[in-house]
Amino acid sequence: MRNGWTYLVAAVTALVYVVYIAMAIWTFYNLPPIPEKVVTKSGQILFTAQDVVEGKVLAQKYGLLDYGSFLGFGGYFGIDYTAYTLKFYVDKVRELRGLSFSDAGVKQLITPQFTSRASSVFAPASGTAVVSDEFGKAFDEAVNFYAELLGPKSEHIGLKPNLITNREEVRKVVSFFTWGVMIALANYTNGFPYMPGILDPNVHVTVATWVTFFVMLLVIMPLAGYIILKFVDYWREPRITVQLPPPSPAQRLTLLGFALAVLGLSVQGLLGGYLMHKYTEPAELYGISGINNILPFNVARGLHYNLAILWIAVSWVSFALFVLPYLGVQLSKTRILAVLGAGAFTALGVLFGIWASYLQLLPDPLWFIVGSQGRPVISQGTLWLLLVAALLTYLSLNVWKASKTSPEPIQPLVKILGIALAGAAFGAFMGALPVVTPWWHFTIDEYFRWVIIHAFVEGFWPAIVIPILLILLVIAGMVPPKMAAAAAGIDATLEIVTGMIGTAHHYYWGGQPTLWMYV
């Protein structure tokens, strides 16, 4: 079954991406509508589809999603723009109609009437949305509010001083926020953001929760019991030990990678302390004013979590370079330095790009390509993501090559490691799409953003780590090879299937079809 585990892991790796492509087609034909124009009942045009699309791009360009959140996705230092804007409209309508105006009356006045129920990837703008005159007045007030918040008051809330001073840009950003409110009220987000009397979770939220619970009881628990019993049998299998020579001079160079990882961890820790301090002193640092000109909250947050991603990745790449010669792959000093150098260059590009992009030091479209995409967590410029994909692909090919020359008992583990690296590389490539410009629709953007996040975290990274650990345990004679192969195969299969297709739990309230709640 040793090669059988390899085939199984390869099959599920291909399967999850086939499922993603198939579900993408379904999702992209059932997008929340972006109306060609939003008009009041009296005929005033509030904004157009182009305003919504450009507003989304501006929100990314200015790093607003690494400060606050949209439909719950983003940073949580600032407000959720959808929830706050919804509350803003509710309060303004009540002011116009009287504080005693009922929730039902308010909901009726702020709920849009769409003439088209869905957009698609081939028809981005469709139909017209009609809103009440009260909604129109509230929209104008919202533009005034955000122009003040993101302009003169931006430094006081932890952002760069006078972040957005162009009122037309503010109007487009508010158009994007308002579109989020409109699709929520039109039942495209399964009741998010929750506001009693105005917006409540729909029945699918409860049904999907209980369906998932019973599936776990009926399927997963018996399967777990069977696996445990099989592993008890595998534990009795014979063990082996492999004598390894001392590390070569080339292998010792990988210590540079670990030094870089320690440096990254240290800087990340300092940034974490800085971010915590921001909650008590958003505009200053222990009385030092002007700090937000250099390191506002969204910049510090982007650097903080990217450093975590980078130092973890560098440590595993360095470890792989250290182990590969023991598996039969000859690596010279030049090749090891080249790989580590490429990794360091990519890491510095990611960090400097985020800093320069969020401080508006990069013009269009460079901010998206070499700066920051402005997507929470996946904030790396697309060029850097493509370089990450290339590095992972190179590493995957070398590991696969090593599987042919490594000791026979650990070959299945090495093959599984190579497959997992390839899967992560493809996830990084998908995260870089569409490379030169942001996705025009928020729901499409979220679809691809969560693909790469789960490829790096829940899906393929565990399938990378476990084989490496098991290789060490087998070499040390602590685990039987047959048990190690089974453990790596089962873990990789379950992690990839559940971790990747399980991305669906991020598609509940971002405008994706309700079907995702049951996946």
C-alpha cells in the first residue's frame, strides 16, 4: 500500500482543485448583482456599477481591509464597514421619519428593489436598484461621514494622516460599502451582518449546522475508530535505523535560513507589541506624534502577519534543503545560497511592497503587482506570490527527484511531501490571479483569496510538515515505516480534502450561493 498512499494523495490533490473549478463556475454564474445604477424613487442617481467596482479597488489600494472589515472579512481594529454603514442608514432613516418609526418600516425604506437578481462573470453589471428617497439622503450623509473619518480624522483612528482627501474617491468607497449593505438586505449574505429587527440569519444557517453535526457523528467518528485500530496493528511492525553522515559544508549553509527565520520572528513580536499598543494610543507612540506617517495600523498589521507566514516558510524551506542531501539529492553551496537568496529577496519584496503600497508610494498598477493587493492576509503583491509559487514548484521537483534515490522505506513519505509542495504551489498561483488588476467583484475575490489561505494553512502545509516529521522518526527507529506511510497518507488525504473543500465555511456570508453552507 506504500505506492497506494502516494496515488491516493495525488488523486485527492487533483480532485480538490477540480472541485474548486467546478464550484467556481456555479458561484460565478450566481453572484450578488451589481446594478448598473442605483436610483431613488424620485429619480436621483446615487451611484453606478462602475463606482462600486472602483470603490472596491480603492478600498484595497488604501489598505482599508487591513484596518476594518467588509462583510466580516478583514481587520478588526476598525469598524466592519458593512455593519456600520447599515447601522448608519437605519439611524438616519429613523431621524428622518421619527425615532418611534418601527423596525419593519425602517427595513422597508432601506431595502433595495433589484430588477436583476444576479450578476455573472460575463455580465458584471445588470439591471437597476431602486431605493427610497430617505435612503438617498442617508447615502449623502454617509459620504460626508466617511470623508471626515478617512480624511481629517484618519490619524486619530490609527491610519495615515489624511488618508483619502479626494471626495470623489470617498464617494466611490462609500458606494462599495453601500452595495454590501444592499446585498445583505436582499438576502445574499445569509443574514450577515446581524441586526435584530432589520437583518437576521436565515433558516439555512441552522439547518446546515445540524446537518454538519450529524455527519460528524455518523461518518467521521466511526472512521476515526477504524483508523485507530489499524494503527495499533501497524505499531507492531518492525523498525529500521539509518546512519547519517555529518552535515556537509553546503548543508551547514542552511543555518542562514534559520537565522533569517529567527530574525523574522523577533521583528514580528515587536510589531505585535506595537499593534497592541495601538488599541490604547491610536495616533501616537508613548507621546511621539507623527508615527502614523510611517507605521499606521494597517501597515503594521500587514507586516505582522506576513512576517509569520515568511519565517515559517523560510524555516521549512531551510529544513528541506538540509534534509535533501540525505535523501540522495546533491545540492551545492551555490544552489543552496541561490534558493535562500531568492527566498530572502521575495520576503523583503513582500514586506517593503506592503509598506510602500499602503503609504501610497506606488502608482497604478504597480501597487497591486509589487506592493500590496490590499486583500486581508493575502496582501502580498502578485509578483511575489508568483515567485513563491515558483520556489515551491522548484522545491517540489527536487523532493520528487529525491524520492527516487532515498532509502526505500521512506520513499512514500518523500513522494507525499513532493505532492503537497506542488499543491501549495498551485494554491499560491491561484491566489495571484488575475495578476495585474484586482477582481472586479468582491465575491469572486473572496473565492480565490480563501483558496490560497487554505492551501497554505489547513490544506497542504500539514501535509508538508507531517511527512518531514515522520521521515525523522523513521530514520531514528522510533516509528515503523509501514505505520509512517499510513499516517502520512491518511493525514495528507484528510487534511487536503477537508482543509481545501472545507474552505466552504468562509463562503457563508460573502455573497456566495447558499449551497456552500452544506459543502
